[in-house]
Amino acid sequence: MVLLEYETPAEVARAFTTGAVDVIAVTSDFAITLLRDQPETRLFLVIDTSEGADAVLAREPVVDPESLRGKRIGVESGPLGAFMLSRFLTHFGLSPSDLEVQYVDLPSQVEAWAAGELDLLITFEPNRTRAMSLGAVEIFSSRDIPDEITDVFLATSGTLAKRRSALEHFAAGWFRAVGDLTRDTDAVHDFIAERQQLDAATTRDMLSSVRIPDLAENRRMLGDDHSAFVTGLRLHEETLRASGLARGAPVDLGVLIDPSIIKGL
């Protein structure tokens, strides 16, 4: 198995739809939009649930929501950006026309913030930590919308069928790594810190803003039609529809979610 890295979620999704990669790690909202373009898309493992890793940052704390009107807000163009923007606006009782929305790709977000081009920024780790080191203040985050933002692994139904043994081996290795991380081993944190070009202490703080489910929790999340995870997926689709990013018949989550790999472990 070869690891390929892309700079933006849109590039990851494009690689998946063109068949350049077999498995991708994306936020769950991409799973919903990808299923429309690629009906073979299957969600087979939950990576993590955001508990503060996704955030809206500002230059100063918000005392009065009215003070946000007219502000320039940077957001990545895509399903997750649209979802976070919608939930942020709802939280503060605002509408899209109350803000000046600017679309900024992830690699450029911290630079745009440092240059003073934005008043507000919708982002996630590690950009969240980097912007906050420059004085940004968090005014809304995924802590305010628990269980609504998750990262997942996707593959096609064909890949699940043809490479089941390899994917089971991959999933087993993933959960071993989750166990190492849960035990808080210094070696794991040092490895992640080096890859993300952060110090170990910052990496620990960053990882504290996500919950990483083990095998047992994955089985509950993917095997229960009424789990908080499934409820969050339905909310995602409703929000994407309201934003004009989802059209056509509602997504059949029973088709999208395939727990067969983790059931086989």
C-alpha cells in the first residue's frame, strides 16, 4: 500500500473519482457528495470525530453578534466549508448576505490571515493552531456541534470486494495505531509532530480536539441506524441541500455505509 498526499480535499476527491487512488480519507460530507458522482462510493471506517479541531477564528472575541456584519470571512470552497459556514451563521443568527464570503484554499489560509486579508476564518487543524499562534481567537468550533463533523475512510464497492484481505489488514493496522495513540506513547506523538512540522506539545493539544474511535466504537457508529454519527450524516445532507450543494434524491445511507470490513476484524 502506497500513501499519497494531496494539499486540498478537492484534490483528494478528484483522485478518487478518477480512480487514481483506491482509498481516501475525507470528511463525511464529501462521502455524501461523492456518492452522487460515483455510486460505488462506500464508507467503511470512521477515523475521528471533531471536538474542536474545526473552528471559526476571529481577530477578537465576539461580544455582540451584530459586530460580525460586513466582516470578511475566509472559507474553503467545498462541502465542509459550506457546512461550517451554515452552522456558524445559525449559531449567531446571521445570514450569508451579512458577511463578505471569500474562498481561500487550505494551503493559503494562514498566509491570508497573517496578511490581514480576512476578519474571520473557517479552518481546521493544523491551520487552526497555526493561525491561533498568530493571535487568532476562536469564536465557534465543532465543540458547539458535537458529532456533526467526522473524518472517514472511503473506497468503492469494487475495491472492497476485490481487495478485502488488504483492506482488513489496513484496518487492523489502523486500530493498532489508534491503540498506541490512546496509550499516549511519546514515539507516536513525536512521529506525528515531525510530519506536521509542529512541536510535540502543540501536537498533543491538537490531537485533544478530536476523538478517535476504536474498533468497538466504529462498529457501533456504523452498525446503528440511529447512532449520533448517522444522525450527523443526515444533518450534513440537509445543510448541503439548503446550500445548493446537494440535489436529486436523498442519499441512501444504507448504501453508503458498509461496515463489512470492520465486522470482519
